[in-house]
Amino acid sequence: MAARTKTTKDRPSFRCTECGWQTAKWLGRCSECQAWGTVEEYGAPAVRTTAPGRVTTSAVPIGQVDSRQATARTTGVPELDRVLGGGLVPGAVVLLAGEPGVGKSTLLLDVAAKSASDEHRTLYITGEESASQVRLRADRIKAIDDHLYLAAETDLSAVLGHLDAVKPSLLILDSVQTVASPEIDGAPGGMAQVREVAGALIRASKERGMSTLLVGHVTKDGAIAGPRLLEHLVDVVLHFEGDRHARLRLVRGVKNRYGATDEVGCFELHDEGIIGLTDPSGLFLTRRDEPVPGTCLTVTLEGRRPLVAEVQALTVDSQIPSPRRTTSGLETSRVSMMLAVLEQRGRISALGKRDIYSATVGGVKLSEPAADLAIALALASAASDTPLPKNLVAIGEVGLAGEVRRVTGVQRRLSEAHRLGFTHALVPGDPGKIPAGMKVLEVADIGDALRVLPRSRRREAPREEEDRR
């Protein structure tokens, strides 16, 4: 009887911290007071602690650590080096994610060929295609090199075997969701498999001083598929963005332990592969001899990179009771706000019963508030059928009261516009240092900005004519 009592005391039990009710197993809800999350374990045996072991590397003052081992090596693609912070660091693990068909495999195959050399071998592991399919793409984009090794594997142990045989300086795995470990239960792409595969490759990269590029799938919401732990384990997380119907592709840094996270690389996808764009603003502009009504230029910031973009608007008489509001590359909510501000604060009444179409040029997406002033001027220009002055850019956020607010990076935006040959700009007050030779007009509200439209060519609003009748 005494032995039985002793066993009962040693057995772990659970108790509610609110009412003291006890139970032999854990429950999420107390059966006595009906409180959630209050049942906790008590009376359990003492937890054993890990005994100190032998260290592998002695701790030294941080000033004595050799930083040359973490020197970045170029990938051969300057735009990708820009986002990575100078190149690939030995032992770094980079996760590149993007939608299907955006060009991830094309970009990484180009990187694999350009980074391969006599001293640095590159191993490209494909789990989604056969080796012959990848060879066809390599022939098309001219990514053939004697030091680029290719293998089609979906088994983790086989991938590690290739590392021992080739001894590469750069490993590219396309993709991490297609490789599985035979020691872990579950289908490839599951949480347990992705965690095991990523952990094994990260350990191999750190031990060998090998850079690793992992391709990751995304969900329908745009998030990286698999456990969130994958993004925490890797050193760099990059997102490959772009509309499959447009040529522009953006590589955006989301996490970077070796550089800034607000850098963006611009690429152009065409039939012969993918190339970096050091000056991508030409994709977002339409060159004309004479200005056209309904167009306005602005300067947007992608990370720390200024890009000149064009906003276009078109208004036509509506044939249905509810006028259409169609946007492309612009947020529908921002365009609707600018319409309301123009009608109430700008006294433009020709927009309420008209179909309105607004878009950007070249597939660029303008989501920052700095494009508000350009959107408003493009809509006002389309409504009055009056073109804006040539070589004019508009920068500023427009509030619901009609005021034009300051935005970040005005000096960088103006410098980029001046470099491309634009001579006039509309900006909020106190823009800072202005580039030499550029005329800048500071506007306080939307009324000041609308004064750049020539009054002589404005047409009367249809609603006012109907009111007179």
C-alpha cells in the first residue's frame, strides 16, 4: 500500500490555476470552472539538464575573428549582386521564391553558368525537370559551361552524394519542395520533409563553405509554401515578382543577413533568357513628340531605387447607369479616392457619370502614396481633354482634404527625373536640395496643382451643362 501511494505521488498530474481542480491528463479547458488554458502540469519528476561538453571552437574576441572568410563572391549577374549586397557569401543559404512561370529557373541557370569557373564549380540539382529539359533551356539562353554540373534528383541522400563527388562552391536546388528524405515519413513538400531537407543542406553549406540557392514554391496568397521555420533558417530570402504578360521582373530582398533588405533588382525577360536592367525607367515611359491628354509622369521608389513611371487615364461618356472604374497597375481604392478629391476639392464635376480607365505603362505597379498627385493630374487632364506640360513629373501624396503631403526620398526622385531629362516638377513644400537646371513648383493643395493645366483648352463639365438646361 505504501509503495502504491509513492507511485501516485511521483506520477505527473495537472491542476487548474484558477480553481485548483486536479486531473490525471491535460485538458485545454477546466471541467470545474470552464476556464480555457488554465490547466498546467505539476508534481512531475525533475527535468534533467544537459551536462557541459567539449567545445569545437574556442571563443575569441570579436576583433580577432577573420572576416575575410565571409567575403562575397559575384554571381556574374550585377542586378542580383545588388540585391544580395555584393554577391554570394561562402556558406550562405539563399531562398528564392516566386510564382510559377515567373522565371526563377531561367535566372538561376544563368547564374549557375556565369559563376562557374576553374576554381569554383557549380552544381545544379533539378527535381522538377529532367536533365535533358534543363539542357534545352541552357542552350536557348547560352548557359553552357564546362564547370557547371547538372543532375536530376529527388532523394536527399543522393543530393548529398553529389556534393561529395563534385565538391561545388555553389549549389542550386530547384526546388526544395521536390526533394525528400527517406528517413522522414511524409510526401515531398510536406512540413517535415521541407524542414529536414533544408536543415541538411544548411548544415552541409556551413561545413563546406558552400553557397546554396534554394528555389521555393509559393501558395495562392503569395506566401512561401512550407513551414515558416524555413524562412528563419536561411540567411537570405528573395521574392521574384512580375506579371507573366509583361517583360519586367523584380527581385526583392525580404531578409538579408549580409546586406540591406530594401534593395530591388530589375530584369527583363525575353525569348533568349533574362537580362539585368541597370536603367529600367525606359520600360515605363512612352516617348512622344507632343504631350497627350490623360498622361502624367511620376517617380516611384522600389526599395532605394527611383524609377520614373507613367500614369495614363481615359474618360468617356458612360452608356450604363453605373459608370465603369477600371485600373491596371494602380490600386482601385487610391484611384477612387483621387476621383472623390478632384470632384469635391478640385471642383471637377465631369467625372461622376463617366467611364474611367487608368493604367500604368510597362507593367509597373504603383502602390505607394507618392503617386497620388500624378494619378489626380492624369484624371484631371483626361476629364478636361487638356495635356499637361511636356517634361513634367508630379510627386506627392494627396489627402482627403485636398492637401499635398510630403513623401520620403524627394531629392532622390528629383535627381532621377533630372538625369532622364525632365525639367519641371510638382512637389510638396520644402523639397530640399533641387538639382541644378530643374524648375520645381511647390504645391500646397490639389487646387495649386491643377493650375498647371492650361485654362484656355479646358472644356465645360457635362454635369454643369445639364444643370443649366
